[in-house]
Amino acid sequence: MQALSSVAAKDSQIILEKVHELSADFAEERRERQRRRELVQADFDRLRDTGFFLTGVPIDQGGIWESSQRSNRTICEMLRTLAHGDSSVALVAAMHPAVLCAATGWMTIPEAPQPYRGAWDEQRRWAFQTARDGQQWGTIMSEPGSGGDTAKTKAVAQFSGQDGTYLITGEKHFGSGSGITSYMITLAVPEGETEPDLFFMDMRGVPWDGSVGVKLAAAWDGYGMLATQSHAMTFQGFPATRSAWPGARKQTGGGGASCMFTAVVVGVVETAIETARRQLQGKRESMRAYEQTEWARVEVEGWLIQQAYEGMLRAVEQEGSAGNRDTRLGKAAIAELAESVMLRICKVMGGGSYSRHSPFGFWLEDVRALGFLRPPWGLAFAQIFEGSLPSAT
């Protein structure tokens, strides 16, 4: 295992260096990329070529994943670096390790109890093989009206008659990476049951006209992360495979996924601060008192973002999934601080920040997206409150 660990560390560093080079190339095209309303397959082909998709494969099967404690920081560093060049690509990329390392339990739960053990092992190995083959994973979990609470899932899964295969019917949105990802996980309530469970769908080459059970309900036209293709879809009897261990998702922790989403926003904020600092260098002597104060606050809040982010990473390293509360606190804090930092930068930079020739207005809307990501504001603060005070009963 020590030898495998050394190999994983070396491979991870090579991948990180390649991601850094790719991000630098993306940054050269920033003005054009910030205006995009759709993803470009070539970007993800290049990302695949860096080896990034091996973040979703264990080291004993040719990947770089060791454990949440040992691998989360490295994956987040890759995503943070990628966000320096293109925030939309980075967010969609974050879904891949978040699915394979956290949401499904395939990475964090190597062995299922009987009678699911054999099927679970087979499903895990198949999923890891897809990642080795360069297939990308994503999610389309949320439903209109649920407030981000997956317990309120209304989509239904009808048994198809074939072992493990169901037909999904329901409305879903925020399918980030639609048309780019090969497989997407979702939630639905299996017929005859009362609670939702995890399913995954093969989305390769699937038309969105409703002819095979998937129809584009609304193309993504959000203000932030413009090119994530977080489309809304209507499913009608679309084939899906159920998790080989029903209920396994309840055994997984979301701390690592929270770190991965947050890493993208941290990368955006870092780039914005550094870009503003370079532009302000020659204006230092002419800055008014208000502008000086706002910039000083940018420095303070930027520092706080770094401390909160480091706290999230350490929580996972020290506690694994038990660090969920700390990662929830860190994500909420960074979501608020990032928006504040970007507002202050825009004030200091002036009205030109809202020109489409300036990157700052785009970055402001990009960082606001963190507060709406899994879980969104209302649910996030409900969860924080739930764990803050002991129940009176």
C-alpha cells in the first residue's frame, strides 16, 4: 500500500501540473470564455487528457484516489487551479469526483453488507472502468419546488422487469454538464417504496426531444456560471440503473463534495483579487479614502476565505465524513465572503466593472452561485441551525 500511495502522489502531481497548464491556456481566452453560453467538448477532451478523470478511480485500480483524508485536498487543488482559467468548466469538472468519491459511496464504501456485496463490488468496478476509459460523471438531482431537499424527491422509478433496471419519470433541473457528461446520477422513489434512492443514467448520445424519454424543459440561462449547461429536463420512462446497495447514499458523507464545489469559487476569488491588484498598482496614489478602505476589506475577507477553506480541508483530513458540519460552515462562510469581496472589488474598480469588457462583473455572478449549490441557502442554514442547539426534547 505504501508503494501504491507513492505512485498516487506522483501521478497526482503530474496531473495537477497538466491542469495548471490547461488553466493557463483557458485564462488566455478569458474574455471570450466569459461570454459563452454553452460548453465546448474540446475543453473536456483536453481535461480528460490531463488524467483528471482518474480522480474517480482508486489507486488499486489504476487511479489516484486513496481516501477522503488523503485525496480530497489534492482534488480540490486541481479544481481551484482549473477555476483560475474557466469557472464553468471547473464547476462541471467538480461533479465527476463529487459523484464517484462522495455521492454514490462507491469510493468511500469498499464493501457492502450481504446480500448486496457481490453486486456492489461489480458495480463499483464497472463505474471505475468508465472513468479510466475517459467517461465523465455528473448529477441531475434537484427538482423544482423541493428547495434542494432530496428527501422531497417526487420523481418515480418503475421496475422494468430486468434486475436493477428501472424507468425514471419526473422533472429535474440543474443538470450541470448536460450534453458533456456520459453518466448522471439522480434520485427517484422506487415503486412500492416511500423513500428516494440513488440511480444512474447513461446519457451518451441521448436526444433531448422526448423520443427516448428525455426532453429539454429549459436550457440554462443563469446569471452566474453562464456556460455550465445546467439544463432542466423532463424524464418519461427513461432507463436508469439503481445503486446495487439500496440506501447506500445514507452511509456517505458530503464533506468532500462541499470542498470541491467551494474550491471552484475560491479559485475565482483568487484570480479576481490578483487581477484587481495588478490593475490598481499604478493607481495607488490616486485612490480615495473610500476606495482604500474597501480594498483593505478585500484583503481581510480574502484572507478569511483562505482560512475557512483550509478549515474545510482539514476537517475532511482529520474526520472524514464526520467533518460534515465544519464543511457546511465553511461553505456558507465562503459563499457570503466571496460575494462581499467581489462587490467591494467592483466598487473600487468603478462602473467599468459592469462592462462586458471587464471580467469583474462576470466573476461576481460566478461566486454567487456557491450559495445556490448543494445544498442551497435555505437548506444549508437549516442544517447549520439543526446542529447548533441541542433539542429541548
